[in-house]
Amino acid sequence: MGTENLKTRVLKRINRKRGDVFLREDFRDLGGYDQVGRALRGLVRDGKLLQATANRFRRSSADTGVHLVKDQRAGDMALLVLG
């Protein structure tokens, strides 16, 4: 792994994956719970990910038209693709 920081390793894994939705537990082998959380929050802050819930994230792209909306029935954040 060399001198790469955790945020870089998380981003590389995201770039290799096909899907657009990721769970915090998808990265548990890269570091501790809090460390992974900080790396994911950093990627949200950098605009690389959108955060749906505390443990769910989605790839961010201006081309996808992805927006976060409140799902009243579930009481949870839901991802809707608006097009």
C-alpha cells in the first residue's frame, strides 16, 4: 500500500467498482470504523461522493443528475435519479 493515505485508497476502490452506491462496511478492510468514516466524509466534502445516510454513499457526478431528497415514508434519505 505504500504511502497512500486512506482517503486515496477508498477513492481508488470506488473508481474500480461498477456500482454507484457504497456502504461504509465495503471499506472495513482498509481501516477502522472511524477512520473509514473520516475518509468518506472527506470525499463528500471534496464532491466525490454524496452521502445518503450515515453509512450509505453514492458516486457523485454532474452528468448523472443525482439529487438527494427526503423520503417521508421511510424517514431516511433516498437517492433519486432525476432526468
